[in-house]
Amino acid sequence: MPATRAEASQRVRDAIVAATVRIVAREGVAAVTHRRVAAEAGVALSSTTWHYATKADILEAALVWTAEHEVASIAAIADRLTGFDVAAWADELADWLLAQLGEERELTVALYRLQAELLGSEGALAVHRQWGRGLRALGDRVLGEAATVDVRLVIAALDGLRMSALASGVADRDWVRAAVRRQLEALLA
């Protein structure tokens, strides 16, 4: 059955966003142009400008995609675990963090580069508010009515570990596991 026009259009948008993430991860935000994204995505240049009028629009769409991916990944952990057990959550979050530094490194690098580039823009602020609401909802689901400060501290601590390990190039499994467990115990136990 042939795809509808809307489905075909969505596939093109998805290809453009995925191409943008790859370019940003490999070469940085400065390398993103409509022409470059079109070539990477295997779509016509007119498709990139039709769907995303400006470079900022493409970058914001890539930031939205990376944020949604992160919330979905953590939601999958919440789906697997019942209730809140510090040890179980520490193990799962350590695995997630190690994946962010390993097989999903490209996505993680792109996420940080996009955040830095779009910092303070109205679109990025809206993305971060939505991202925060998504993570907060997961925190409430897992911890019950968790204190906002607790959820934000856990997120900030994990983000700090991820950035530190990414920047240093060190992803020692044992250290990451111990660090995540210690953070969760200190913040939530």
C-alpha cells in the first residue's frame, strides 16, 4: 500500500532531523547547512527548506528529537521496574548512562552541542520546559509525589556524570555504576 502524502512528508522530516543529528555529532553545529543536511539525508534541498525554513528550525527540531529520545529511554526503564528500589534504579540508570557513552555516543554529543548552540533561544527554552515536564512526570511515577528538588537533583547529577565521562573519554563501567548508585542513595535514600 502506497504511503500517504503525510506519511511521506514525515519520513522526509525524520530523515532531515536524523541527518542533522549525525552532522552535529561529527562536525559540530557550524557544519549544518540546508545543502549539507539534504545531502546527508538523501533528500532534495528544497525538502529541507520546505520543512525547516531556517538553520535554527532544523537545529531546534534535532534538539526536540534528542530530548524526546532521552525521555522515552528513561520511560522504558520505568516501565521495566515496579516501584522504587535504589539498587535496581542505579543499575538501570548506569546501563543507560553507559549506553549514552558507548553505542549512543553520537546522539549524546549532538545533544550537548545542540543545547549549547540554542541556549537561551525561545525555542530551546520551550523544549527544555517540555523535557523537564517529561522527566518530572517520570520522577513522580517512580517516586510517588517526589519533591521537585529531588527530581531535579537526580537529573542534574546524572547529566553531570554523563558530561564528565563524555568530556574525559573515560567510561569505566565499575566507576559509572558506583557513581550512579552513590548519587541515588545520597539524593533519595
